[in-house]
Amino acid sequence: MILKATDENIKKAAEVIKKGGLVAFPTETVYGLGADALNKEAVAKIFEVKQRPLIDPVIIHISKFGDLEKLGYVDERAIKLAKAFWPGPLTLVLPKKDIVPNIVTAGLDCVAIRMPAHPVALKLIKYSERFIAAPSANLFSKLSPTKAEHVYEQLGDKVDIILDGGKCDVGVESTIIDLTTEKPTILRPGGIPIEEIEKVLNEKIEIAKKAKIKAPGMLKKHYSPKTPLKIMENPKPIKGLKCGLLAFKEEREGFDAIEILSKKGDLKEAAANLYDCLHRLDKANVDIIIAETIPEVGLGRAIMDRLRKAQGL
Ligand code: AMP
Ligand code: MG
């Protein structure tokens, strides 16, 4: 059931969370599929509904800075980053405290925590008086939802309530940074550019090598539309195939469907439109989606990461 995210409906949804149910809700990155993080059975429902393998850990969402240390062991770097970027699209991976159930962390001894910036997400966490475990509200490995309808299309009535808060602003998932090691590493590029994190920590940050799969966002095929996708620097339609184009800023000739990420060539706008454009191209009945390369700076890195995973190479 989709409900408009009014205060009354957020309170209704908070009751569902308290009782161990599932609520899909808007965050500034993508829509999340939430359950009470400390209730194992409730979290298990997330995995069931998403058809997500149990080896894939889930991020816990909090609404107060003080809650960070209830879930994980905090160091100076974590405090600096939380102060600089929360509420916002940055997830911190810290050594976990015992109250966090193993199902949430997929048996890992670290926990991923974030304070989202969306007012509806923050209210839902506050009203439910719980920490909310939430991956993106889509079927495993499929396109992430940036609108309530995207959630309904994939998960339907398996979710107790879908709170409709409109379109997500950032549009790509959070940046995940691993702080369990001496040298912090980026497990997934996302809504906060790495350059900004480097400024705050005053050190160069590595992006984790593919071999060390800690976050499934690091799997080779993920975030993918049903239609095959191919990245091209200079997109041209392929003869004999109906081709859709995912362009950065300009249209090109000869395509059967075209989506433009940002006519201004603005990376922020492009990230916010990414999944919505892919959802539309996926429904446009084309044989292949050709995606134009995006400059790999700032948010461009997160966009290219998602496009490569959608391509599966
Ligand atoms: P999703 O919200 O579905 O985009 O997925 C959440 C991402 O956070 C996944 O790629 C997870 O693997 C990652 N993640 C969640 N918990 C942990 C953790 N404890 N350690 C490392 N990565 C995590
Ligand atoms: Mg996901």
C-alpha cells in the first residue's frame, strides 16, 4: 500500500516498524526497505522480500548522533566524518557492538551505520524509537528505486506500507567508508564525493580492490536493468538492434529511445536522474541500452560505478 508521507502516515508506519513489519521510505539517496534493526525476525523479512542473499549485510539508519556509539566502536575519524557529512549520504563501517544481530551484518564483525538527511526517514526513525535496518527497496541486484512507484512495481504488497515522499534528491546510494582498518577505504563510491572525504580526514583515501568483497555493492553485476547495457565513450546505435541511449547531456541521432541525465552537464543532477532514466529505458522495449561515459570526478565516479555494474563487466 502506498501512502503519502504525511505526519499521520509516518506515525502509522512507525507502529508497523515497532511491531516487526516492513516499511519502504524515502531517503535522500534512494528508497529504503526498513525494519527494526534489533529484531532478527523483522530483518529476516527484508531478505525474504528482496530475495537478498544472507551474505549481504544491511545498513542501519539512525536519527541521533549519540546512537552511533550504541551500535559500533567509534574513533576520531568516525566523529569527524559524522560531523562533516551527517545527516547525509555517507555510511560508516565500524567494529560492531554485541547488540547488533548477526543477520544485519551477515556475520561480519563490523556494522554499517548512516544518518539519512531526508525528513521523512528521520521522522520514521524517531517515531518508531528504533534503529532501522534498510537496504534499497528493490529486488536483489535490480535497479534501485528513486520513486515510490518503483518500489511498488518491484515489491508490491509484500511491503506493509510504502511511504511516498516524492523523488529522491541525490539518486545514488551512500558512499560507504570502512573505518575498521588503519587506512580507511571506500567500499562503494556514492553520494558524497571521495575528494570531500579526503579533505575532512586530511589523507588520501583508497577505493577498495574488487577482490576484497565486503560490500555486495562491490559485486560485478548489480544495480542492473533487465535490458542489457553497454557503456560507450561515443555512443552510436548498433545496426539491427533497437537501441536506447542514456546520454550525459546531449541527444544523438538514430536511437529508438533517449534519456538525458543533465542537459546542463551537472553531475549532481545526473546522479539524481540516473535510476529514473534507467527505469524508463528499461520499459522502452529496446534490445540494448547504450550509456555514454560520464567524467569520473566527484559524483561522476558513483555514476560510472553503477553503470559498470549494470553492464556487468
Ligand atoms: P543497499 O542498501 O542494498 O544498497 O546495500 C547496502 C550496502 O552496504 C551493501 O553493499 C552492503 O554490503 C553494505 N554494508 C552493509 N553492512 C555492511 C558491513 N557491516 N560491512 C561492510 N559493508 C556493509
Ligand atoms: Mg541495493
